Amino acid sequence: MAHSFSACPSFMALKNPPLSLYIHTPWCVRKCPYCDFNSHERGEIPEAAYLRALLTDLEQDLPLIGERAVETVFIGGGTPSLLSADFYQQLFHGIRQRLALHPNAEITLEANPGTVENGRFQGFREAGINRLSIGAQSFNNAHLQALGRIHNASAVINAAHQARAAGFDNFNLDIMHALPGQTHAQALDDLHQAIALQPTHLSWYELTIEPNTVFYRSPPVQPDSDAMADTEQAGFALLAEHGYLRYEISAFAQSGRPCRHNLNYWQFGDYLGIGAGAHGKITDASQGSVHRYQKTRKPEDYLADAAHARRQHQPIAREDRLFEALLNGLRLTDGLCWQTLEETTGKPVAQWRHLLAPFEQQGLLAVTDQRLACTDNGLRHLNGLLEKLAAVLL
């Protein structure tokens, strides 16, 4: 596999890594049958109450980060574009009053094409949001209906045009394949139509059936595994032909346009999580500790007591950090630097590198003096590879 490796970041041992902020909005118009996110079909959204709760929640987390600056923000969850531009104006005003937000921070909002009205993107842009992630999923109306989406193909096209008109020169389109009843040609047609809209980033991934979803209880008929693999390889070739570089297992970007927030996540970076059901991960360099936490899931419970929303505080044991870092980092086509692995996990590479030899011999891992990464075959069989790595590393 030909890699175009990026430079290795440099940290001191367990130095605080880059910091992101994840903001979870739990409301949606209609929950899709494949969705396992913490999302709840809306009645009237209590914007003022949720704004107060988010800022109260954030204040409780500030002692976790000290003077560290936030470098990326991602607003996701249910359907964040249901909330008004005024809500986001006030939210980011409050965030900037409470913490240091990097002047060049990447601030992403997930948007459902079915909730975008004329002029709405302009308001989001004026609020300080500078990147959009538009949940297209498909350009085939029959497939959109099967997925339970509230928009049609025209709404996706209109949303992309409105985003550009509002000044968004950096936006992602989410596209799925392996949809119920979808042919190889239809999957590639979706990609062609997405590319024609010239997004800077494309997320192209297989529909997976998750527990606790409608599709799990009543599974749809999807293409068989051989057909999925053929479609995937053809899609990779098409994306590369049009200048979209694969940098993560299902993420493709124009040169210099990967999602910085996602990169921080996959490189075992830190992130605060605020909002109902949000997750966070924080390193405390002074104590040599790393921990995860989750916020109260039910919106009504979160709104009732946002000051005490943090729960399930779970330290990541020193012996588990290496596998967690690999679990995330091996999704990246560049993989991870040895130096970064050692410095963020506190475990010397020399103690465990030899355990990877069998996987390198099997053509699953690419090992150089600087980096560890999956081969193309390793990425195709990533789940199985991670299971085998867990057996030898944990």
C-alpha cells in the first residue's frame, strides 16, 4: 500500500494532547431506523433552557482542562440544525467567555437537508460556525425513504448550494452504501452526484445494523458481502480519481481538508463533551491519568440538573491505553507514529513492538521506523485485526 505519511506530532510523555469540544443536541424530527445515537423526536425544543444547561455543564468541566485552548468544536447528535442561529450566537458568546477558543478553530455543525430553510446557513455562518456536515446519505428518493430520511434528493442539492452561497467553503457530505435494494450502479451514482457538488470532504460508509435500532429488530435485505466489497473498491477508485484522498477508513478529503476534529479523536486526543448524552476524554498530565466520562442521557433529566450531569467517570488503566490508542489510530490510513504512541500511552515501544511481527508477516500491518499503519488488507479486515491485537496486547 502506498502511504503519503504526514509528519509525526511531537509530545512530551503524557503531555496534554490537543483539545476538542463536542456539543450534543439530542432532538430530531424523526429518528431514522438505523440510528443508535442518543436522539429524541422533538416536540417544541426548549432553546433557552438548553442554552443555560450547556453553559452550566461546560462550567463544571472547566477545572478538567485548566488553561488549555479548544482547537476544534463539533456539534452533533440528533439534528443540530433544528436549533436557531440566535441559539448558536449566544452559545458561542458564552463559550468564549468561559474558555480559550483558538482563533483558527474548526467549528462544525451537522445539518439535515430537511431542516434547512433559506437563509438559515447564513445565520449559522454569522454565529461563527465555519464547517458543515450535511447528512445526504443518498440521492435516490426510494433509498432515502427506506432509510427514514425526511428529505429528498433535491433538498440535498439545495442545501449544498445554500452552504456555498452562505460562505461555507469547507463542508462534508455523508453518503451511505450497501442500502436495502441498492445496486452497484446506484451506489456509484450517489458518489458521482455527491462529487458533482464539490464538497471538500466526503464520508462514504456502509450501512451497518446496530443494536437497539428498528433495523436491528427488522433487518432490511442488503447486498451480499462480495457485492459490497466490489462497490467499495470501485468507490475508492472513483473518489481518488476526483482528488478525494482517503485518510480514515470511511473519510475522504481534498488536499489539506481532512476533518481536524475527527483527526484529534482518532489520534487519541482529548475532548470535552457537553450536552445530554455527550462523551468526553481528558488527560491530566500532572497526575499521569486519562479518563472518560458520559453526561446524563435523557434531555429532561439533563435540563433538570445540568450542574451534576457528569456520570460514569472511568479512568483508563495504564495497561489499556495502548490498545485504546491503536483501536482509534489504526482507522487512519497513515496510522500512528511510534513516538506518539509511546508519549501518549506511557508504554515504551520496545516492550511490545515485537508482538506485531505476525501481523506484519500476514500483510495486515505496515511497519516502518516512524509509523505503524494498516495495509489495505488490514483496513478491509480491521475488526478482526483489532480482536487479534487485543488478544496479544491486553
